Amino acid sequence: MHHLQILAGIAFNPGIRGILVVSVGVGVLMGSVWLLLSSNVGARLGMLLTLTGLFGWLTILTLIWWITPPAIGPRGTNASWKPVEIYVNGSGAPKTTQVGGLADPSSLPTADQILADHPELAADYPNGFLLSDLQANNPKILAEYIHSENMNGWSLVASSAAGESQAAADVALVNAGIFTGPTAYKKLNTWEYGGKPQRENECADSDMICRAVFRVKLAVTFKHPTHYAVVQVQKVITQEAKPGEPPPLPQVDTSAPVYSVVLVRDLGNVRLIPFLYFLISVSLFIIFAWTLHNREKVLMKNKALADAAKGA
């Protein structure tokens, strides 16, 4: 009964089960190859040939991992947004120099101003909209109010593409103790600055020469320019939900300051670990292949000496 309990524990322990599976796989697959080779060329040479073939195959496998890191397997850290500063608009100059060129929220057109010129938007946004919403669905209308040449290099991020940076801003605001949770504030607009240039911003779709030159320049740009993002939020007015009714829509407290969460893009090191695996595999393959080569040279030398002695 005691032995059955031990076996049951092994069966349901993922760590021990993984070790057993790998051990059996190595013993069966590698062991069978070594057994066949050793029965023909000897145990030592058979082991050398087995290890050379194994690390030759691992070199190819890890090279593929290096080029295309696997979703499940050896890979480094993914790219992510890292908070560097939480700036309160109107409280002085931000520590991040680039943020100083970002337009003040009070100078931007409001939803009411845009609705007055384009009343048809009311049907598309019954609960109101932000400039980032227009960037996602009505960029031509937004271009009438915001001109890229006046934004000092900053660009508005569409709300549909701002999820990752906004999630990082949520964590930063709560960890800093500014808000108790995401329901205590409302996200306004999201902005980006820097990073590698986008082809859409550099060349028209019809300009084939510009597109070709852009791809060449992008390929030889080895250093990524620093990529910034700013997520702006503002406190909401506390409202009580009435029984039997849906929760009220959050309303911004216009008297509260706007918080700008400054983020920097961390490119991560997704290919680092696969590269290290490749480096180890190719190094061991070269060592075992070189050992086989030297063994063959010694064998041919001894054979030549034996033939010479026999002829004498």
C-alpha cells in the first residue's frame, strides 16, 4: 500500500513526472542510437558519434528557436511598457524632457466642440468620446483639429491600440498610491513619441521608391530610438448606483488635475535565451566533430605506419 502511494504521488507531481518523461525519452531515443552504433563501431566511438549527431541536431533546432522564439519553451522576456514618471499637469516641468513638448490637455479640442461641427458623431458615440476614439474610427475628422506638425513629434494613439500602455499605467497609478483602483479615474488620451519610424508616416502607398528606401534604412538601423508613451487620466466624480439600474457612466471631475503616466518601451530580450542555447549546442557540436576529425587523422596515420612496416 505504501508503494502505491509513492507511485500515485509521482503520477500527479508535474515536476517528477517531467523528469521521468525526459529521462525515459533520452534513454530510449539516444540510448537506442548509441546501442546500434556501439554494436557496429564500439562503445566509445559509438558514444562520440551519438553526441556529435545529437548536438548537430540541437544546433539546427536552437537556431530555429533563435530566429523564431517559441511560444512555449526557452525564450527571454517580452517587450513591455515601464513607468518612469507620473507627472501632474500644471505642477511644473516634467522630469522627462520629451514630455515638455506634449500639448496641454486644456488646449486640445473638446468633444462638445467637435460635436458642434460634426453632429453626426452623436449617433456613433451615444456615451461620448475621446480624441483617441476618433483616432481609431474617424481619423479624418480628427485631422481637422490636430495637425501633426504642431505636436512636437507626439502622435495620438488610437484607443484600440492603447490597451497595453493603459494596463501598465493602471498598475503604476495604484502602486504609487495615487488612486485606489481603475474605477477611481477615467482614462483620457494616450500619446506616443519616438521609436522606430513607421512607413505610413514616411511614405505614401503609391511611392514605391520611397518605400524601398525606407525598408533599407530600417534594416540598417540597429539601435532602436527610445519610445515613449503618455497615458493621461483624471479623477471621476463619485456616483451611487440606484437599485435596479445599471451603474452610472463615469463623469470626470473637471476641477481635478490631469495625471500623465510616462512610460518607456522596454524591448525585452526574447531571443537571448535561445541564442545561449544555440551557442552551447554549436560549441559542443564543434568540439565533438573536431574530436572525431582528430581521431580519424590519428587512425589514418597509424594505418600508414602499419602499411609501411608491412611493406618493409
